[in-house]
Amino acid sequence: MTKQNRNIIFKTIAIDEQTNRLVEKICKCYSLKKSEVVKLAFRYIDKANINPAEAPESVKAELFKINKRQDDIIRFIRNYEEKELNPMIRATNSIAVRFDGIVKALETLVLSQLEKNQEKYNAVLKRLSDKFTEHADVINGQGKQIGTLQQVQKRDNAKLLKLISLYVDLASCGVMDGKRKENLKAEICQLINPE
């Protein structure tokens, strides 16, 4: 054994023969020394708050006490549940129901506002779309007019160039080219008055 165990001072106690046999039986059963059995028994008595002077009652009586304690605890829990928990549950449920009602009302209100706003936005977008379509149609019409004017301008420019060419040819014709002059004059008249 260690030094620490050597410093322990052992005390002796006197027990009768019947108690000695009981201690030896416990020692054999659990492979313990007599001193260990006594030490563990006293620790158990101390922790369990058992009065060794009072004789233990029968197992049935102890079980009845335990059952009575359980019944008392169950009664306390039920009483607490009736007086405290059930009203709190009812109040909580009432609050939850009111909260659900409020949330549904707010949801309906928000959805109706969104629908109204959506209708307004759609109307504004429709008006804008119509205006843009009108402007696009006007621009497309003007583009067509410009295209037509460009074609007319090209045709007129071509006529003008042809006319200039014919006048140049006419001016370059000599006195002897009478027939050619007549033909050029006819072409010039035809270009000026196309009927």
C-alpha cells in the first residue's frame, strides 16, 4: 500500500456474530474487505439520508410510498397544467388566431393595392406604347415619303443630266446637222414634257 494508506488510523467496532456473518457474506459476494464494506455502507447511509435507528419497512410499504409520491407529483403537474399552462395555451392560441387574421387581412390589402397599381402601370405603359406606335408610324410614313422623294429626285437628276447631255450635243451640232438638231430638239421636248 502507499504511504498515504499507512497514515490512516483504523478504529475498531464491535459487532455481534449474526452481523459478522452478514458482513462476511457481502465481502464474498462482492470481493471486498470488511473495512471496505463498512466504509461503503456508511457512505451509502450518509448519501441516502437513511436513519439507521429506524427499521426499514417492507418493500411493499416503500413501493407504496414511492407510488404515493409519484401520484402527488402527477397531481401537482395536472393542477399546474390546469391553472397555469392551459390558460397560457389558450391565450397563445387566441393571439395566434388574431395574428393569422391580421396577416390575412394585410395580405389581401397588399394584393389589392398591387393589383390597382399594376392596372395603373399597365394603362400608362399602354398609353406610352400607343404614342410610340403613332410616332413610329409617322416616322415610317415620313421615311417612305423621303424614299419616294429620293426616287423622284434621282429620276429628275437623271432627266436633268440627260437634258444637259442633249443640250451639249445640240450645241455641238454644226450648221449642217439639221436632221440631228431636229432629233435632239424632239428628245429635249419629250424629256421636258413627258405626256
